[in-house]
Amino acid sequence: MGTTYLKRQKEMKRLEKQRQKTERRAQKKLANRAQSEIPAESTSPVGNETPITSTQPVGTTEVTPDVPSRSSLS
């Protein structure tokens, strides 16, 4: 066998390893994204969400006595 053939085979093997490494990185990145999204999804169940309703009638505002309003600050 000639040296050129062996060099070509060596280069092909190197390129194949590089492709596999890139593939592993992409899979690992996707796995990390999926793991980081799991806690966020588990806090609010999908499909069982209920709308948040206010106990206060529409058009009224609640004022707390210990917090001054903005108009009194000026």
C-alpha cells in the first residue's frame, strides 16, 4: 500500500471521529435543555390550569392603610 492511501484512511478516520464528537455534543446539549425545562414544566401542570380570578369587583381598587398612595408623596 502506498503512503497516500494510508494518509487518506487516517484522515477519513479523523473526520469520522470529529463528526461523532460533534453529534455527542449536540445530543448532550439537547439533554441538558430538556432537564432544565422539566422543573419549569412541573410547577404548572399542563391542561389543568385554572384562570386566576379576583375576589374584588371590577372597577374598584384596594388601598392598604400602611402604604401611602403616590398622590400623597408629591
